[in-house]
Amino acid sequence: MSGTGTRLSRQELARLVARDIAPGSYVNLGIGQPTMVADYLTAEQHVTLHTENGMLGMGPQAHGDRIDDELINAGKIPVTELPGASYFHHADSFAMMRGGHLDVCVLGAFQVSASGDLANWSTGAPDAIPAVGGAMDLAIGAKEVFVMMSLFARDGTAKLVPECTYPVTGLGCVTRVYTDCGVFHILEQDGARRLKLVEPYGLSADQIQDQLEVELSA
């Protein structure tokens, strides 16, 4: 398997994630980079977006005169509403998350382990956010967890790791990882969860493997 083109931009990554969301899904997009996925979902997919602050039927980010300061997602970004959108109490929103009613959530991450453990809320830095928030509920409550992140941190270390060294958000919850260098699936094989590279970008499969401590599945 050889590398394809160049490394993906954030916009290209968001387009890939949107492509892979099954028609008719109920989906939560996490704060930050995952919110870009909303801009690439098509009407034909009939995807319903959920926000943990209490909305179903969220549309793409609002711009210009479409901005309503009272209509925001969980990351406080102005958004649009689609026909049939509904609003509800924060507690009801979390009940949807915890009750297994979401098909997919898309989250950012600091680290993902080879077995699908997720660390995405703290690096232990002094200025880190004080608590895990709703990420824990999404990671465990959604039927599938897609992660969007760069494959390497600013210091060059890989974010795909044998075991998470940062505080863990959820254990064995991640099913797919979308990075600038490749798309990875976490699959059940021989009673264990294993990481498989399915689409490399900018680097060959061998180059990616050489920079990871994780053994990729064939």
C-alpha cells in the first residue's frame, strides 16, 4: 500500500469523515475540528446532528446575516437549524448520549491507543481544562466513535500509541481514526482489538509504520 497524494488538510479530513457517516445516522460532533464535518454532510445522507447543549437538527456553521447569537453548538459556534429542528433541556440531551441513541460521535484526541482507548480532555498541563465534561458520555454512549486528529504532535511524537499516557476519557471505545497521514480502523481480530491502516496520505504505509510504536494489522 503506497501513500496517496499529500497529507490531508483539516477540510479534506472533515470531508472524509462526512463521507463515511451512514445515511440516516444520528451524530454528535465534538468541540473543535469535528464541527467542520457539518459543512460536508449532504442532504441525501439525511444525517441528524445532535448537540449536547440541547438541539437536534443542527445545520452547518452560520455566517454573516445568518448568525443568531442564541443559536450555538456546544463549542459556542453560531450554527444554523434545519427543518424539523428541536430543542430540549440539557439533561434530556445527556440522556440521549448516555442511552445509546447516537449512532456516531466525532471527537478530537490527544492520544488513541491500539485497542481504541481515548484520551482527549487533558494533557496534565497546568492550564488544562478542569474536567472531562460531556466527552466521557459521548465516547461510551455512541455506537461508533470516530476520532479526528493529526497523526503526530508538535514535538513529533505519534498520537497513536500502545497505551494512553494522558488521562483516559473512555476505554476501547474508538472505532475509526482520521488523521492527516491516514485513516485507521480499529477491528476485532482473534479476540483482540487491532489497528489497521486503510487509507494512507502523504506517507507510505511502511513510512507510517516506521514512525509508530504500534504494530499495524495487515
